[in-house]
Amino acid sequence: MEVRKGTALSSSKGYKQTEVGVIPEDWDVKKIMHICSMKSGKTITSESISELENYPCYGGNGLRGYTKSHTHSGAYTLIGRQGALCGNITFVDCDFFASEHAIVTSPNSQTDIKWLSYVLYRMNLNQYTESSAQPGLSVQKILELPIPIPPTKSEQTAIATALSDADALITFLEKLIEKKRAIKQGAMQELLKPKEGWEVKKLGDYSKITSGESPSKFNFKSTGIPYFKVEQLNNCEKYQIETPYYIETGNVIPKGSIIFPKRGASILLNKVRILKEDSYMDTNLMTLTLAEELSSEFVYYVLIHIELWRIADTTSIPQINNKHINPIEIPFPPLEEQTRIATILSDMDAEITALEQKLAKYKQIKQGMMQELLTGRIRLV
């Protein structure tokens, strides 16, 4: 909820309106220069950075590698000074080398540096870049910016601790998702490996290959047969469902068919999907309608594992044609085993999707926490 001057909160007992918004009466507004100092790091050559030295080296966009020496010891906030990502915030607590592309922020004795990191992150410092051939931030401009400040360092620390706990949970989930994806990749490698009783079949012998037609041929409706363009493949994972386009008639591709891009950069992104219902698609998409001997979900995982971009013609614009699909030889188990394998991998996908949804939820919660805690709408002490 956005709070503006004149709302109930601004007139509530215990709050006041300031140049940075509504804050508690016992909070203050100060320029950043009054609570910390800022100075760019030291120049270092790329030859002095490797993966084999002892001290991490941080530039404007985070960790660059490692060096033999360090410029700082302890906890600091680093701000990216130049480039498209200037204003990037990195919190560091160790012996480290700060390069000339990082602004090192040193707190005074009354400032919790981790709290200040969250304040600077929320301020989106990139908006203050100065236009030039190489976008950059002025340290003096940053130091002049006003921020709301809790009355005690202990309150700053409490805010930083709460947000750090949220970050720790987010990091845990990110690492868990990465681990689950690696496990799934290993499972695909093992489950799709040919075994006794499997038959090697050319995909073209067991599928009907169809390309779409130009959208200029149709008058789109609000209901009818779904019509998909390449961009709709961005909005889902395995099953193709959502589209704003519908037609009333056309050469329908039956549900269960495999759909993927046939030309352009989208091929490189391995966007393979399964049609959830009878559909139609534009000229940049190709479908495989499979014989009864093949499971759609099994073939989906096979194509994901193969990575279609590896067989595409990439001499100019990436492109996949019938000549690329027809000769693909795939080991197929009996249909019952195809279904079993697909179910195992689908369960893994479902687990990963649930974790991704939880991660998105926690990231949203953290954003809300920052809004409430860094403005004093919620007090922890």
C-alpha cells in the first residue's frame, strides 16, 4: 500500500510527513553524507585477478575473482560506480580488494552498515546515473540524498537482522532449486539411457510434422480454437495453455502434440511444449503429432534432453525443418515404461515448480518487509 501525504497514516499520532515520506516522529531525515563516507576502490589490472588467489576482488557488479592482496577488512557496502548496472549493491564482510569501479561505503559509529545496505538497495541508485558514453554515478550526488533514519543503532540492527533472515531463506531456496534441477538432469540422463528391450526409432516415422500459418489469414476472436505465437511459449513450462488469440476455424493440431519454435533465436532457448487442447499456431512454430506407440510426455523429455538447437541449421538465422526432425533416432521403451519414466520426471518438475512458486512468494514478502521496516511503518524495537 502506498502512503501519501494526507492519508490516515500521515495524520496518525506518532507519525510525521517529511521530504522522504511518512515516518515515525522519533525518526530523523539526514543526508547520506552525515552517516557514512564513500570512496572508490583502487585500480587493478585483469592480469592481477584469478581464481587461485586468497582475497576476493569486487568490482561494480560484484565478485570479479581473487587477488594476492586486499584493500579492506570487515563489513562494507559496495556500490557499482560505472556501466549499465551502476548502482548495484553488494554487502561484503571479509578481507577483500575493492576495484576502482566500486564505491566503498564506510559507516560512522552510529550506523549499522547492513541496514544501510538495504536502504541503498531500496533507493534504486541506478536512477541517479549521469548520461554519457559510459553511465556512471557521482559519489557527491549520492551523499546529498536524504534518507529516513531510526533513532538508535539497535533499531537499525533489528531491521537488518529481520531482512537478513529473509535473504537467508531466499538463498536456501535458490540453492535447493539448483540442487533439484541438477538431480533431475541426472535422472533424465539415466532414465532416457537405452536399455534392454528398447527399440531405436526414427522420430519422423512415428510423427506427423506440421508447420503453422500466418496470422494475417485469420480474424482473431475472444473464443474459439487457441492460436499460438512464439511469444506465448514464454508463459508456461511443459503444457501450452495461455494465449490471447482464438480463431473459429482452421487446420486444428490435436491436443497432445509437441510444439516448438522452428526459426529464430527462440530455438536456442529449448522451448518445447505440449498442446493442452486442440490448437493452431503461426508460421514460426512446428508441431509433432505422435503415433499411438509414443507418449507425448516421454517425447517431450527426450526433446528437452536432446536440445533441439543442437540439430538446427545455424548458418544464418537458426532454423529447424523436417529434414532435421525426420532422421532423429531415439531409443523408445514400451509405452508403459515411457509413461512410467515421464511420470517420474513430471513429479520432479512439479516439486521444482512448487519450490519456484515458494521462492517467488518469499521474494515478494521480503519486498513488503523492506517497504514496512525501512519506513518505520512496522517497528521492531
